[in-house]
Amino acid sequence: MVSIEEFTSLLAAEFEDIDPQTITPATNYREIKNWSSMYALIIIAFVDANYDVQLNADNLKNSQTIKDIYDIVLSKQP
């Protein structure tokens, strides 16, 4: 598994209309400018494609930061 910094950088690159430099592990992803369900789908697809981990709605509902998502991915990896 990659470091939290690399995970954050790779995920931030997925958000086309957001400056990746503004995203950190502590970023509350729901507070990202123009947040919508599309961003949630981007996060789910990114994690599935890159780490073979399936996030569900509860995972997103029970998390707030990029680090929370990272921790979920770590916990679901074999």
C-alpha cells in the first residue's frame, strides 16, 4: 500500500476542477468546493481501480477526511 501522502496526491489528481495542492489527508472531502455525489463516485471508482477495494455508502457516510478513506482502504486490504 502507498503512503497516505501518495494516496492523497493520486486521489486529488482525480478531481479535475480542484487544485490538487489544496487537498491534504486532513481535508474533509465533503467540504471540497462544488462537492456533489459525482465526487463520491470518483472516490469509489478510484479506490476500486487502484486498490481493488470496494467502498460502500456506509463507508463514505461514516468518514469525513481523505485519511478516513485511506484507513478504510487499509483495513479492507488482504
